[in-house]
Amino acid sequence: MKRMKGTKRVLAGISATLMMTSVLAACGGNSNSSSSTPSNSTPSTSTNETATKSNGEKVTVNLWSFTDEIPNMTKKYLEVHPEANVEFKTTVIATTDGAYQPALDQALAAGGKDAPDIFAAEAAFVLKYTQGDASSYAANYADLGLDDQMVKDAGIAQYSVDIGSKDGQLKGLGYQATGGSFIYRRSIAKDVFGTDDPATIKSEVGPGWDKFFQAAEKLKAKGYGIVSGDGDMWHAIENSSDKGWLVDGKLHIDPKREEFIDLSKKLKDNGYHNDTQDWTEAWYADMSGTGSQPIFGFFGPAWLINYTMSGQVKDTNGDWAVTEPPTGFFWGGTWLLAHKDVTKDEAKKKAVADFIKWVTLDSSETGLQYFWANGTMVEGAQGTKDSVASSVVMSKSNGEVPLLGGQNMFDVFVPANANASGKNLTQYDETINKLWRDQVREYTAGNKSRDDAIATFKQQVKDQLNIESE
């Protein structure tokens, strides 16, 4: 996920250079859909319509997204619903260099017939649109006829509902579930712990960080690192904190997040990791077992397995398994929202509600999530399987994947999704997280004292976001 630059607590209403690309599947992405990487410098706009004739004029639905993932879903939707009297006009603007949000903000503020009817937001900035500065543009799902009972019937993970709600009103839901797991090497587990059984490894690495570091010491004695870098632990720590970065409008450093600075130093000082940074070649090398020391595991959701590790593990393919982590967390995801103005037109409201329901709440075998979980978006072809928002769907789906040696990953991700919390996010997390992690690394590298690193972090938050510390 890309970070915002110069974010302020006001809506951006300026023009932006619109860079086009497909982005990492960290916030979505599924090889079930055929994706391409446009190279033009303007928004990608396309129209999908049904070939089936129906009475009346087609309803045009403007769909905005930052990848082609959701636009590609419209093709499957129209395939499954040939009677739908709708056409989708899709606009795709990548999050590269922060291009998506300013363009979306401008389009939402402008309104009119070209305004987004449905728009996507990823975990890094979704709270801006569900609870924050731009939340006034989002329709309540209840006003679309999508009620709480539907959410309950589909078994949607609570963290996703919490993130998508404001004052008890649901405004957005996702189709993925991004509850986190601990993903570990089977061969290393057998060498150090005598078994690769997920139930046993779960009790070796947790619950809690004390157990995790006891496991790290056992691994070190055999010549292994427990994780690749401190970033592998960060998402588990960040999203298991009791409070977010803002409390009563001021910067708050939750004790669990502050502890990260000490845990990071403990990793480095004891040689428990290879001191890599995530999304670098050294990090990828540890997935394939070619780093400076063999690495036991990574923290992540199903998308990390499916869209990142799958292309990097090489000779370690099949030598991995998943278990529940030392603490519940989630990482990433994409939420769907509707513009409040769609409720003013009954035909458009129905078209928008039907599509959002099919993507986020339909737990039948013809709903998006069943195709997504089982890798059957393209008929006759086996695509990537993914953890989805509906636990009902996962309970009747086959989550066995070769990378995990045939393990059914849904056995782990259903409880992982249930154990994640969505109550510790703010709309400024993308910026603040980057500043925090940079200062933690300054401290662990010996460039600053602990106090100086924290003081610099607080000053940077004030300078960049005009947020004072407690």
C-alpha cells in the first residue's frame, strides 16, 4: 500500500496527475480475474453492459476503483445476472503517488451524473470515507436495503463491519477477509519443534510475545531466524493495540505500539531476524530460503500467501503451513461504498444495491465470494483461492493450496478473521505508520536514542498533519 504525502485534515480538492497501473494485491487482487497494467497517464474508463434486452433504458452505474479488480467483477456479475438492466462505467486510478484519493475527493465533491455511484477504499485510507472527513458522501447500507440481518446471515467478520461503520450505521464492506496468520516453514518446524502440526506450532509461538521470543531463542540455537524483519511483526502489533493513533484529537502512542520499538530492538540485538524491510528483494529472498540465515515465518493474511509468497517461494513451495498468530490482527482489504445520492433514484439505488450485495453479502454458490474463495471466477479454470469476508462461504469452500502442502487455510483464517479488531484505526494511519516505523529503525540501527526517536516521531506528526501529542 502506498503512503499519502502531505496529508491534512481537509478534503483534497485539487487536480492530480493520474498514474495508471495495477497495484499489489495486498489490498485485493485475484488471478481469477484477467488483469492488465495500463500505461497511459489518464484514468482508465470502460463500460460493460448486458447483451440481454430488457424493457426500459439501462441504468448506468459509475464505479471508481484503484485497481481493475472490482471492475473485472462486474463482468462476472453480468454473466451471473443476464437479466440485470445495468451498465457499469468504470474508472481506475492507481494509488501510486497518492493519485486516487484526490481524484476521488474531487469527483465526490463535484457530484452530478459523473460522480462515483460505487467507490472502493483500501484499509490504508478507508476510515476517511467511512468515518472521517469524506464519510458524508457515503450512503448507509440500510438505505440501500442491505440490513444488519444480511450481515449476520453471511457471517461477516466483525472487524470489517466496525471499520465500515459510523455511529452504528454500516457504510462499507469488503469481499476479502484479511485476518492475519503466522505462516511458517514446515521443515524448520520439524527440525526445531519436532513437528509441523499447526496446533502445536500455535502454542510454540504464542499466545503473546513472550512465547514468541522463547520460540525465537529455540530457533536461533538451530541457526534459524524467526522472522525476516521487524516489519513482519508490525502489523500484528499495530492492529492488536487497544487504541489507535488519535485519542480526543491528539496523537496517542498505545502501550502495545510503543512496545514495538523494544521488540524490534530485541529482534535485532539477538540476531533473531535478517533485518530486512518488507517489499524489498532481501525480504523476498527469505521467502525462498536464500537469505543470510533461513527464516521460520512471516505474519500475514491469505493475500500474502496467494499474491506475494506464491511468486517468491521457489524451491520452498509446499514447505509452508499456517497457524493462528500470537495475537489477532488484520492487514489490508478493500471496502465498497455507495454515494448517498444513489438513494434519490430508485432504479439506480436497486442497481447499486444488487451489485454491492452480490459482492459483499451473497453467501450462495453464485455469489462473488464463493467464486473468489474457490478460485472459480473463470469457468473451467482454477484460479487463486482467497480468504473472503463471509465465514459461511469459507465453511463450505475448499481452501487447500499447494504452497501450504495441501493444508486447508480456511481452518485457520475463519478464527483469524474473528479474532481481528477494527476499532483501532484512524484516517491518518498510512502517514503515521510510516513515520513511526522509520523512527523505530533509526533507534534499532543505533542512530538515535529511544527518547530521541519518539520525540522526532511526535514532531513529524505535528509538522505533517498538524496533530499535537497528548
